[in-house]
Amino acid sequence: MSVRVAHITTIDLSLRYLLLNQLRSLQAAGYEVTGISTPGPDVPALNAAGIRHIPVAMTRNFTPSTDLTSLLRLVRVMRRERFTIVHTHNPKPGLLGQLAARMAGVPIVVNTLHGFYFHDRMAPAWRKFYITTEKIAARCSDLILSQNNEDIQTAVREGICSPTQIKPLGNGIDLQRFDRRRLDPQVLAHLRTRFSLCADRPVVGFVGRLVAEKGILELLQAAQPVLAAIPGVQFLVIGPIDTDKADSLTPAIAQTYGMAEAFTFTGMQQEMPALYALMDLFVLPSHREGFPRSPMEASAMSVPSVVTDIRGCREAVEHNRNGLRVPLKDVQALAQAMIELLMNPARARQMGEAGRQMAEQRFDEELVFAKVKAEYARLLMAKGMAQDAG
């Protein structure tokens, strides 16, 4: 009899783009894997990959009545499915999913911490609220796996959990997929034409949701001095509009800053390795991260990065090794860092090469998968259920 495992995220996009390889790895190891999330357009891709999906609607904002409905639906699903392990991701499923798992009598509950939502710049009342929700969620956890080490220190300092309850996980990407040596030059040429990118002009790339929290407004402001110093720079912004968020932006924002001609917005794209390969420089001026994938992907593609000096980003980018780190919301420093690397291609190339080395040493997703499977095996053994594991 195989061990039944459910991974829960708010939206199906997270199951597909952040967790699918991990789910398939667990399945290959003998676990019976199910994904649970709000239904959406990515469910068919999950099913095509052999991952069963159960729809449970959840919101990404604080909505008490809707959240209660989601909690009760999760409890019903878990009682019906009789999962052995429930593994949650993101703040909302981390709370609702773990509460539901305990209410339904699930033997093992695991949470992956993708970065705390609260931060020091948040209003004290809201910060206290989110810390309290994390404490409640942690009381339901057999194990918390943190993508970055700084959040482990924060969790212990704020009394969210005990030091023995939380362990480092890291984050990883598919290094075979993100590898320049595997690219088709014709695909690169096609994408360059499709997005009207000139081969003789540098490209600065951004990958992420179109929300202010990702630093897009700072990027638009910093683009002005960059273009003044290096005329012709092209900015390639890849990522979806996130209408669920209060700070959602649209490509029209570039017109507000007089940057419409310099910025190309592509929306969500599937050919990410090739799109990174078109970049001379990757930029992520984000305000909050857990352990961002995009700088890891850029590094794997030998593209240097400029990121904000915040938790999560500090684990993906070493200053002066595979990129540069700049102070949060410092537009002048952001612009200067971009200019510095764009005007020194030899240094940028050296950082790109160092990035690929770092990716091979630290960012291999197989390292993450191995840790998850090892912890599952340990928890099953501790619960006297090892004989049921795959």
C-alpha cells in the first residue's frame, strides 16, 4: 500500500510551475501524490503529467467567511481521501491546510515556508496578526521546511516554532532545462523577432508577477538614468498580471513613467530558458522574497543578476560573485548597478560564468527533492508507518 500525499497551494499555477517536478519525483519514489488548489487553467497540465488534482477554492487575501468555507471543504476532502501526509505551501494553505489536516486526523503534516509574509516595514498591528497566524499554523506542523536560513532565525526569535521543529530546505531548479548548451539558435532568433528585440542592443530582463511588491516601479524609475547613460537599452518584462493583489500593475504603467518604448511586456511565457538567454542582465528589485527562483534560473543560464539586498535574494545572489545586491527601494543604486554591469561586459560575463557554477553546486532541485523524501521517511518511521512507504 503506497503512502498518500497531498500538496496544497492556493492556485494551480504554483502546483504546475513551482512544484510539478517535486510531485513527479515523489510519485517516482512510490508515493501516491495529489495536488489540491483553487481550480484554474493549469489543471490540465497537471493531469497530463500524471498528477491528480482536487479543486478547493481558496483566496490569497484575508477573507474570513470565504476562508472558513475553504477550511471546511479541505477537512471534508482530507477525511474522504485519508491522506497519510499533507504538505502545505504559501501562507494561506499553510494555515488552512494544516488546520484542516489536524481536524481530519491526518497523521503527518509538513509545511514548506516560502518566505514569511510579514516584515519589519509592515504596520505593527498587521505584523503581529501575521505572526500570530504563523504561530497557529506551526502548532499543527510536524515539520517546517524553510527555503531560506534567515526565516529560520526569524521563526525562532518570534516564537513561531521551536528550533527542533524547523529545518533548512533551500530551493532549486531544473539544471538540465536551464542550460545554455541545450538551446536551439533558431528558437532564440524567433523569440528575438517575436518581441522586437535588436541583437545589437543590450537587454535587461525581469521575471515575476506584475505587482508593485516585485519592484517594478523602482525598475521603471531606474530605467531613465540607465537609458541616459546607455541609449538603446531594452527592458524585457516577463510575467502575468496578478489581479488578485491590491498592488497589481499592468503594462500601461510604463506609459506613466515615459518608458513605453523601452519596455516590452510578454505576459506569461513557457520558453523561459531561451528568454533568459536573450538577456545581458537580469534584475529583481523585489521588496519581499522567500528564495526566488528567477535569479537561480538566470544564474543557471550564465546571466548576472541585480537584486535587492533582502532575505531570500541574499541566498540566490552573492554580491560581486554572480551579481550585485542593492538597498531596498534605492532607485539610484539600482540604476548604478545596472549601468556598471552593462558598461563592463567582461565583468558581467565573469559573473555569469560564476553563476552557472553556483547553480550546479547549490541550486539543483534534486537536492531539494532528496531532502523532502528523507524527511518523509523519517516522519513515517517516527509514526510507526515506515512499512507503508512506497
